[in-house]
Amino acid sequence: MLEAIQKAHQLDVHRTDEQQHTMLRFEGVLDESFGGAELAGTVRSEVLVLDLAGVRRVTSFGIREWLRFIEQVGERCRQILLVDCSPRVVHQLNMVVRFAGRGQVLSVLAPYVCERCEATYDRRMDIVEHDQEIRTFAPAVQPCSICEGQAVFDDDPARFFAYLASQPRPIVRPETGAFLSRQLEGFNLGTGGATVSVVKVVEGEQTVIRLLGELNNTLPVEQLVEGVEGEVALDLAGITRLTPSGAHLWGTFAAELLGAAARVRIFSCSPALLSPLRTLVVGDATPLEVHTATLPYRCATCSTSLSREISIVDDAEPLAGGVAPARQCVDCGNALQCVADPRTLVELSELSVPMDAPDVRELVEKVRKSSEAAERSVASSQAAAGPRKRWPWIVVVSTLTGVVAALAVLALMPEPTAPLPPKPKYYEASHLAAPPWRDKKIFKEASAVFAVARSTLSGDKATAFAEASHASLERMLYHLHNVLARDSAWGALIAPHVTTVRKQALGALAKPHPEDIARLEAARRRVRSARQRIAKSWAETSHHLVPPVVEANYWESYRKNNQVAYRVWARSRITSLNFDKAREHYSKRWELLGSKVVTFFPLLCWTNRTLDRGAVVASVTGKLEKAGLKVGDIVTSVNEARVSDGESLLKLVERTAAKLSKAGGELVLDVARIDDGSTRQVKLTIKKSAYRGGGGGGGSSGGPRTMPPANIFHADPSK
């Protein structure tokens, strides 16, 4: 999550750093309180991206401060790109000389209004996908996401697009395109997500292959592998995104490349690209070697988010222990905190450490620089040749140390994509001005943790309030999940069944479906249902814990024909003390006959649509293992008595065992799998025996406890 690095009188500036890229996001009013010169002094990146979607107003004195800022960063950065310029910023670009400085505009937010319901929207238009509309001053009619009517451009096109139409086309490197794609939702710079290109350089016995763009189902595996021999170095720094279909082809490509090459070395491998390769890179003497990877970091002091490259060779010691290598913030010098998914660190710890290959690493860097220079040259000639409807990835020809490089480029023309959904503007709200917490997600103040979430649009205000409350609780629990996942064992057990499914569900809710209202409604229903189950699960599993309390709301209403739709924001609060108690409750391991269980975590409801309570088996040995209990089983009942959490499981087993030991019988555990919810029973035969008391261990109060004598429990081999 991005944090504000500058909070002026009415302006917030948020910052993200990733290798040679910095993004600054401006939100609020640009006035005299903006310390432009001071902010410019903190920028040290090659490429600076200015996200101006949140600029609501620009004052005269604000222009003065802005011009100082844009002039100074122009001296410090090789390239400055302006993205998602709000209508207010576009007006300044058209009126104020050198308002962009050395910067170039990539996209603007064009104002639209629905002719039927009069709702107003901002539509993202970029210099590639919408080049024809911009240069002919003819913005296309768009479907209204509220009433399905027609929304038309709500300004003078010739005046609004004057600056953008006359601007030379920017040259965007693949690495910069990848950065933009990661940081801006739905931003593809007109590529439609379907363009793949390859730079292939052969020098001596070494072949370097650079993959650029999005890896999807268009990856031409056969063409890439054909004719490959000797050793291969794969440079993945230019990958913008990996789709599910691309993940399968990526794994296939790597496997077939291994069959053709003597050795394959991978550089700049992101976590998403690493997962499909697990079976190929784990083990001794594997010919597929990962030499460098990228991990996300965050500076707690200056609230900067960064991506840092790590060396599998140089950082082998911490990686082997599942720990991210230490890195320092370039701005404040303090230690950075790795915010990678725990599964990524587990996967990195399993990698074989290759022999260092500095000559190959140097060759990869040389190919990058050479191809980037060629990209700029080709792109310049394309810009001089005039506008084009489509702009495929740039064809690159490069020469290294006098050796002509072999080159293969695939410029696949993208499929037309639907425009981003217009964003409605409210006409009535609960407050005169939106509260400052509205656009936050998780924040801490005065020994308390706060979570903010919003509902989807609803025709019923009460429904919107309930949805926002459930969403706020779910966000608080996801923050708790991220804290708990720092424990690698807990993270490996729970996180894989939360993170991916949650991301997919919320992603489907956020993605536009202008021609498929039923699909969007289905996504909304699924998210609402999951959040309701999560709220119920919290009540079932939290035992005596004090829950987060929704203490503030804010709502906006939108006109829809003769009806009104509502969106509600909810802010929930829990004290830091109670948050820590919740962390201890859900992380505690309870011992059961040598096996260990943890309490069912509510966010598992994203994966399991029928389960909302129980105890998750973290490790299993002895008689329970022989009886068929497995890691990842969720115990839901003991002899038909409900299990709510780890502690209740142990109490039920103790009580049931004591009862059965008087006459003998079966102890029956109803279990469900954590991944797919499939159910079965695990049975243990208990022989008649004198019961001597005691129960489950692992509790923090009352001292350690032990199960009944081991000879009471017998796994039934026939079960």
C-alpha cells in the first residue's frame, strides 16, 4: 500500500520506487503549499512517472510551485511521463507554457456525460490506443455503466486535445511499460495486453533472449526454441504481466528450452514467473538456473515502495533460511522491509545455488543497453513518420562488440479492448466534503488499527451499509493475515488458500464488463457472499476476542434514471492490544497426540464456500497419521459435536475420549480439505481403559496439559 510522503495543506503526494523508476501520485488541490523544490530534491530515478488523476484544482500560486518542480526534476531524470491527467491538469497543459516541462503525456482522463441519466464520468484515453480519436478531435461515444445509455464527450474536443494532439509520440521502454502496467490498474498503453516481442542475441557460445511485453497464450514456444544450442541467458526484466494461459506456456517454453540448450540461466525473474518453474529449478545440478530475481520492499520510515533485484548467489545464505536479503532505502538509509508473499520466499529457499557467471551477467546488461538504444532510434523514426492506429512493440536490431546480433521479434497486433468503465460522480453525499480517511485502506493512529472499505453501488442504502461493514472487517482480517503470514509455517499453510482466490475475486469485481452486466453482477454477488461468510466465521472462531467496530461511515448517492444508487464507505477500528490478541489466537498451535492444529482463519472462506469454522491440521504424526489425518485437513466436528477453533477441538476430544474409555468405541473426526472442501471421516478405535484425566495441550493458561494415556487411542487399520 502506498503511503503519503508529503501532506501539504490540501495536497497528498504518494510515492513508489522500483529499480530505475519512480511514480508520484498527486491527490488534492495544487496550490502555494506544494513544496515542489523540496520534493524534486528527493527524486533520483532515471524515469519519473507523474500520476495526476487525483488533482482536483490548480491555483495560480500552485502553477508557480509546479513549474519549479517540473524544471528541477527535468534536470535529474532522463525521462518524465505524465499519466491519467485530470481535466483540470489538461486545461493547464493547454494554457500554461512548459507546464509539462521536459515531460510527455501518456494518457488523460476525458470528461463524459450520459445523455440519458446525466451521470458524469472520466474515461482514460492514451496516446496509442486512442491516437485516432485524439488527433481527429473525435472522441467516441461510450456505454454508460449505470443506465446502459450513451455517454458523450463533455468538453470542446479541439480545445481539450490541443496539446496532446500536437505532442511528439513518447518513447516508452519495455521496462517502463512493465512498471506502468504493475502500478496502474488496466494500463496497457494501447497494447491490449497481446503484444509479445523477443530480442535474441548470439555471441560466441552464449545466446541472450530478452522477452518483452505480456506473456499470454500468444507466446510462440516452437519459434523461440527452434535452432537454439549452447548456453542460453533469459532476461525477463521487460515482462509486463503473466496471464494464466501464459503461465502454462511459460513453463512449457522453459522445459523445451532445457531440452535444446546445454544450460539456461534466468535473470530478473519475478515471483509470478518463478512459480511455474518450481519443478525445473529445484534439485542438484539442474541445467535451469535462476541467477537473479526481484522482490518487493517497503521503507517504513519514508513510506516508499520499491522493487529490488536479489542475487541467488550472493544472497544464498538468507534465502536458504526463507529470509529476504537485507536492503537499505536509498532515500533515508534505513533498512527496508520485504513485503513479498511468504510462498515466494519458500520457493526461493528451494532453489539450487548456481555457480556465479559474471561474464554472462555482463553480457545480459550489454544487450539491455544496446537494445534500448535501438528502441529509442526506431521509435523516433516511427514518430517522425506520423501517427498509426496501432503501435506494436518496437523492432530492435543491435550490434555487440562488432558482432552482428541475431534478432527475432514478434509484434503481434493486439485485440481491440473495451474502454475502461467511466467513473460516476455523486450528486449527493453525507458530508459536505469527503472525510480524509475515505481513500485509505489500513492505517494506525493513537494505539489503534483502522480499516476502510467501500460497498459496490446499490439501490438500497441499508444493503450498501451492510456490505461496506463486511468489507471493512474483511480488509482488517486481510491485514491480520499479512501479519500472521510473516510466520513462514503459518503462511505456507494458510496464505496459498487466501491470497490468490481473494485477488481473483476482487479483480473480477474491479474489471470492466461494459457488455456483460450479468457477469459483473455475478462477481459482485460472489464477493458479497464471501464477505458475509467471513463475518460469520469471525463470530464462530474468534472465541472471546473483541471484534473491530465500525465507528464511521460516509456515503454518496448517484442518479440512475428516476432511481438513486448508493455507495458507502465504512471505517472500522480495533485497539492495537486487541489486534495483538487476535494475532496470538489465530497463530497459536494446539497439540493433539503429537500433531498440531491452528484455528480456522476466517479468510479461508474465500476458498471454502461451505466452511466457516474448525481447526486446521498444521502437522501430523503417530496414530492420527496412521488413521488418515493429513496436513491441510480441517477438523469440523468430533462425534458430531461442532468444532469452532483449536481449543474447542482439544476439549471435545478430551471429553469424548473420557466417555468412550469407559466402554470402548470410536472417536470420529469429520474433516474437510482446505483446498477443495472435500469431506471424509477419520476414525480411531478407543479401547476400554481407566481414564486418568487430562486433555489437549498448547494452551497458554492453566499450564501444560496432556492427552489421555496413549494406549487409549488406536488407529483402526480397516478404516
